[in-house]
Amino acid sequence: MRKTKLYFLIFLLALSLALPTTLAQRKNSKAPANKVAATATARGVETISASLLKSYLSFIASDEMEGRDTPSRGLDTTAKFIAMNLERWGFKPAGDEATYFQKIALRRDQLDPAKSSAEINGQKFNFGDDFLPNPVAGTLTGPLVFAGSGWVVKSKNIDSYQGVDVKGKIVVVVGQGFPKGITRADLTGTMGVDWSNPALYAQQHGAKGVLALPDATVTQNWEQQRQRALQPARASVEKFQAQNNNPPVTTVLLSTKMANALLAGEKYDAATLIARAQAAEQIPAFDLSANKNVNITVAVKPDHPMTQNIVAVWEGADPILKNEYVALGAHYDHIGICAPGTADPICNGADDDGSGTTALLGMAEAISHAKQRPKRSVLFVWHCGEEKGLWGSRYFTDYPTIPLTQIVTQLNIDMIGRSKKDGDTDARNANLSGPNQIYVIGSKMMSTELGELTAAVNKSYLNLQFDYRYDDPNDTNRFFFRSDHYNYARKGIPIVFFFDGVHEDYHRPGDEPQKIDYAKMEKVARTIYVMLWEVANRPARVKVDKQLPAQLQQRG
């Protein structure tokens, strides 16, 4: 019944969107105020309306899509919905085998609790109650070494491994996440060289695995972590694994009971080590007793799901320039069922990035209504797996379905639907942009011409407030690295990234369609649409006259 209901919902939405709404919108619209607006109207810009965007987003960010995790049936349903509309509007498929889908093979290892076991000096422990591993199969046995937080952060003179060699050993650390006093902003330089987390260090230096003692945060959230461990495992891209010379290591989170057994009779007991770590005390690394007999087996059940990017082309009119492309991108995935066991378990991702996904759909419909085609072709890519680490854009730029050298610019849209309201004092919304404001990142970093063009188009059209505060190679938020444009920039393609800012519902169940400022979405989407036409119709491709700044060349 659920499946029938879902497909009926898709059918009704598609039917309603097929109605000739554009004509009505144009009859009610005011006469263009200037030549730019008149040209934009001829190019179909008024198709991109707040009501149209709301219709699309209400479906894409509905509970029925279950948060669009990668991979998931909700993501696949969204992909089919987008492809259905692209076909209806006459777009050329640019995925695999004359389809709109660029297929991506994944690997997902599901933990097998029945075959996983743990024992310390003959004392047995239970999966879920006493230990929670990551889904990496392995058997941990052999010598153990304690290494404090397990982190190396050169900018803070932190090296948890001074005086010890972890090769062939099991590394014991305290807690998860950053050590006390360290934030993401401290992770400067290159990952694996200037900074490393415990799992990466173990992976790079030949350790057998990592055992994590429970700090207060782990203890408080144990039940939630147990539920997550039993959820479908995090997938990985098979082709990316083949590129990785160092396979991941088994990491096991220990309960207080198991931690006490592990450190019994050692130089320090578990409670002392945990307390000192939480007080930000540096604890010198030391080897555990050679008589400590640990045997932990983590078993997994392999699975090989598929996911997909959605790729389509609107072919240009110029017989020569149509072989070049202006690329538009957004990620259509989100983080799925993010709060299992609660009253509202689904992270719908209306703003992140249902807003970008919807804006691309609106632009695709608009260009299909334009009175003439742009000179260059327009490449539309809806990326999957952005929330997993920019999977879709990395895959597309590593295994492109069209030549990357022919992409003149990439315009990335990730979160354009929320606005800070007057009188909002919530600290989480302190940097949320206003109703007539949007953050612009990267437009000037590789191309002076693109930066000037971006500003000029906006000023001549709707004159939004472009905020460039994050357009800085030293931005401590690292926003340049956190969305799909990065993978195009690393290939030498100039980019512009449009972003409304982090807010109270970022990666939370509250990111829902009813909180979206659709009037703002309309203005931002129309501005980007006018911009793509200007880039597409230029006599020559925008000039790349600057190298990507050194600190932005490796994501880390």
C-alpha cells in the first residue's frame, strides 16, 4: 500500500506540473522594467516562480522520500521524478547508455552481530551492550598501545604517538571526535601529513585497529549509537576504494565495563585516563602489558547497492559553441533517517539541498520554454552522495560522461531557501542570510572575468545583496571544500557557489518545506538562470587567469 501511495503521489504531482502555468504567470506579470528583464522574460525566466518551486520541493522534501540518503529508495524515487520531467521537457540524456543516470557502484558492509565477538583475558563481552564496532571486518589480537586522544594536530603541537611505534599493534584512545580544545579550524594543512585522526593514523602506520575508551559524551549517547550501529551501514564507492592504497582499519567503541577490563592492572586505570583526557591533559603514550590477551572479531555481511547522478544536456544553438558547456549543479541527496526512535526521525533536507535540486528543476523547465536556445550547451547535473563526502561530483569529474575540458564554468547551488527573520536572536541563525541576500563563494578565485560578470549580471537584474565574506581561502568554516563545486575547481573549471548560510535546522529534522522562503528562492534561482545565459552566450569562454589558491587545492 505504501508503494502504491508513493507512485500515486508522483503521478498527481507530475500531472499538476504539466498544466500550462507559465502562460498564466506571464499574463499577470508586470511589463519588464528594462532590457535585461525583457531579455530574461524571452528566455523563460518567469517560469521560475515561487509557486512552482514550492510544488517541486513539497514532493522532493516530503516524508515519503525518507530524507534521500545515499543510497535509498527515497533518493531513487527522486531521481526517477527528475528524469521523468527532463524527458518531458526534451532534454538530451547524458548519463550511461543513453539514459539520464550515471550509475555508481557502491559497497556496503553491514555489521553481523551474531558473528561478532569480544574477549579480554577470558572475559566475554556482548555486541551492543559492551562494544560497538565500525563495519570493517577484522580480528584484533596482539600487543596494545595507549595513545591519548589518538590525534596528531601539528598546528597545536599535538602528537599522541611520541615515543611509540603502532605498527602491528592495537591502538587504544579516549573518546570520539576532536580532542578537548581542538576544533575543525585547527585542522590546517594536509590531512594525513599536518593532522590525523586515530583511524587515519592507524591506517597509515600499519596498526591493526583502534579501541576507543568511552568519555562522558559516548556514555550519554550509547543507546543512540547502538541504534545507529544496527542501521544499514555507511556505503562507499567501489571505484574510490580501488584508488585507496591503505584499507580502513577496524575501530571499536568500548563500554565502561569493557574499558575497565582492558585497563585492569595497567599503569593507569580507565577512569583516570578518561578524566585526564577530558581535562585536556596530555597523557604520554605507553604500551599495555604483554600479558593482556584481547581477541575481538568484527563480522560483516557485504552488500553491493547502486546509486546515480542525474545528467542531462540542453543543446546549444551555435554549431561551434554548442560543443562547450555551462554546468549547473546541485546535490539531490540528504542524510536520511537521522533521528531514529524519535517522534520526527526524518531529516527532510528541504533547504539542504532540496532548494538547489528544485532550483535546477525550475531552470530546466524555464530553458525548455525559452524562445531560442543559448549558444553554448547547458549541462545539468544532480549529484548524489554530497553528504557522504562529495561522492557524486567526485565521481562525475573523475569519470565524466562529457569532456571536462569543454565545461567553461560550473554554477553550484547548495542551500538557497532560508532567510533570517527580523528580530531572530537565535545564535544558530547569526550568519543566516536575509531575504534579499545570498553568499557568493569562489567567483573570483580562478577567473577575474567570471567574478566581474557575476556581479554585473546581478546588479543589472534583481540586484540581490551578494555577500562575499566566505569567499576567502582562509575561511575557518571551510565552505569552499564543503560542496560539489570543489571537485570541478580541482579540475581547473572556474566555479561560483551560491549558499544561504548555516541555520538552526542544518542537518536536523526541522529542515522542512514549510520553513522555506520561496520568494527568496525565486529571486536567487532567476538570478543564476540569467547568469548562465550570459556565460553561455559570450563570444569566448570565461578566462581562467588565476590558479586555485594553494590552501584550496586539497580538501583533506
